[in-house]
Amino acid sequence: MGGLIVARELSQRDGILLGSSSALNVAGALYAAAKMGQGKTIVTFCCDLAERSYSKLYNAEFLKEKQLSTEYENLASMFERYQAEPSSAVITVS
């Protein structure tokens, strides 16, 4: 759901139309930022735009048909929710 929230928020707020993979990458970067705190540099890739996923990701009828909410939280509340998650929710890969 994070990718859907990021995609919708960025499209409406900034006019940036991301594809589903890019939206998930940005959601992951947002999660990392929430967990790592200030003063860190986080890099992600936008590997696709919305040309292939526009008819689904940005289509309210399609989302409703798939029982995905067209009501979404904003990025600030998503960030706060990520910050509130316990550290045990984070998996460290080494």
C-alpha cells in the first residue's frame, strides 16, 4: 500500500507520475529515512514512469474493483507511522 500512497501523493502534489516499481522504491526510502533519523543520505532509483501502469495505478475505478482504497494518507502521516513502528520490524541484511 505504501507504493500506492507515494504514487498518488507525488502525482497530486508534485506532478511526478511514477510507475509502481519507482513508487515502491520511494516508499522504501521514506521508510529508511524514518528509521535512520536526520543527517543521513538515502539514495533510491526511479526505474519506471507511469506510462505502463497509469491505467491501473492512477485509475480510481480499477483500484476500487481490486478493493484498494482511493482514500490515502498523506506522506507526513505515513512517515510518522513508519517512525512509530518498533525497530524489530526492520530486517538488517549484511
